[in-house]
Amino acid sequence: MTDEAGPRAALDLPSDLLDEAEALGIDAAEAAEAGVARAIKAAREAAWKAENAEAIRAWNAWVEENGLPLADIQVLKI
């Protein structure tokens, strides 16, 4: 079976989790999909941070030494 995103895969989940999800009215397939999507997002964020760690460190050091760019231009007085 395929959908707009491509082929679907079956996942094996412990029966006690499926039973509890059903008892609570939780759609296990939707919950699993949402959980996998969150895990992918978190992994991508972690990979991006690792790949850009040196640039982030360098920027933070520059800001610490020089201050924020345009900090002397205050548009909104709060």
C-alpha cells in the first residue's frame, strides 16, 4: 500500500501498549507516525547542531567580543 508520501510500513508494537492505547481511544498508527516524525526532527536538529558547532562557537565568541551587530540602533523603546 502506498500514499502520497510513499510506501507504508508495518510496525510491531507490544500488545500491552496497543491494548492500552485502544482502551484510551488513542489511534496507535497516528501516535506512532507522530512519534517517528518527532524523532526524525530531533535527529535532524542534532545533526545540524553538530555540523554547525564550529560556526556557532565562532559567532558566539565574536558576539561576546564585539557585542550584537546593530545593538546601538534601538528601534523600539521597551
